[in-house]
Amino acid sequence: MGIKIGDVSITPIIEIDYPVPASFLLPDATPENLAPDLDWLEPHFVTPGGERLKMIIQAFLVESRGLKIVVDTCVGNDKKRALPAWNELDGPFLQEIRDAGFPREQVDLVVCTHLHIDHVGWNTMKVDGEWVPTFPNARYVMARPEFEYWRDEGEANWGDVFGDSVAPVFEAGLVDLVDCNHQINPELQFFPTPGHTPGHCSIAVSSGSEEGVISGDVMHHPCQCAHPEWCSIADIDREAAIAARRSDSGITVVGTHWASPTAVQIIAHGDVWRTAV
Ligand SMILES: [Zn+2]
């Protein structure tokens, strides 16, 4: 399903799509706690009764001002990962982006909202046992504080994410390290939303009279509109993550892990928010 914000088109390419229990990511999002919000969370975002959270791992193919831009690159194929469901995948991602008009050689920019395991995987691909850039003619845009954090910390409990999915594109000279307010092009701009990770950035989309936000992992699931205080187990700085989730009403959010329709308007509801779907 294509998403339009002004002249910007955003096509999700879904790599993994299955509902997860609250304990997988958002321990507070139990069926009991979700009950008051089921009237708007069902059927798009939860399974019946809020038993499980519908979540997807996807990349966004963004066309803006003649540029082909890939935002976040999923888990990737052939990566050794501690989580069995993400280990050594063999998915049709490359064929799907080609079919969508984004053959990998024609991609101009790869933009990573942050450098977690499920956002950098297709930065590289395995060729003859080596990790090489999947998008050889692209510039890879990453926030400098995010890059420096993971370069120094590593992500060892998930697998060698930095080593197999970030370092090879950096060493190939393809990475532009930018600040957290970087203007990507006239219609797209980073803005800082730290908390989930130290250098996490979301992307403001502004085209004609329309505006939206590609959220990254500021909110893993729409239930966090109603409960900004609910943190994912992967949020590194919980206080900062909660602050980053407090957003303007009326805006369209393109949620990186949000199930279809993925792009939804956020509306005020008392002191918090919900989606207009
Ligand atoms: Zn994620």
C-alpha cells in the first residue's frame, strides 16, 4: 500500500509480519491494560482482545524530488542473529524492491533512523562470504552520535550488528555522518528523538501543504500514543524516550513498526493521543 504526503511517496516493503505478545517488547501492553483502548486499536493494531500486538519489520522506499531513498533496512539476509526468528533469513527483499522500482543500484540514499539490528540489516549483503554494501551507488546517512555510540558499545547480545551491517559501508566510504537536524533534501529532515537509542532521529516530511513524520522507534506501537509512559524493553533512556513520544496532535505518523495502514493521523484524546483509524 502506497503512502503519500504531498508529493512524497512512501512504499513499505515488509520483511517480517507476525503478532507478538506484550512480553516481547512492550511489557505494559497486556490485554488487561489495552482493554480501554481496544475500540480504536482493533482490528488494525492488535489481535482480538488485545492478546497480541501486530507489529511488522519493514523498510520504506521513499521517492522525493527525484531521489530514490530507502529508510531503514530491516534485519537482512544471512545475518547470524541471537534471535532465532531473525537468524540467517533468506527473504525476497531485493526482488521486492526491484519490483517496486528501486533496483539496488539505483538507490541514491539510505537513511537509518538509528542503528539497531532491525534497521540496518540490508545495508549490506553477503557476496562470496564477505559483507558488501547492498546499495553501491548510494550515500548512507547516519546521525554521528548514533554511529559513535554503537561503534564504541557494539551490540554483542544480538550479534555483530555493527561489524556486519555498519562498518562495511563506512569502510567503503559511503557513510555521511550528520547531525540530528540534518536536512536530507528539501522535503525531508532529521530531527532528534533520543531515548530509544542515544542518537535516534525521526524524519520530518514536508511537501506542499502536507506534513508527516517517519517515526523510527520513538513509538514501537500505536498503543504508546495513549501511553507515552510505556517503554519498550529496548529503550535505553526511558525518561528521554517518554519525552520524545509526546507529539503534536493532527500530525500523520508513518510508524516504522506499525501494522497496516502504517500511516495514520494522531489525534488528541484528553491528555494523550490515539489514532484516527
Ligand atoms: Zn526497531
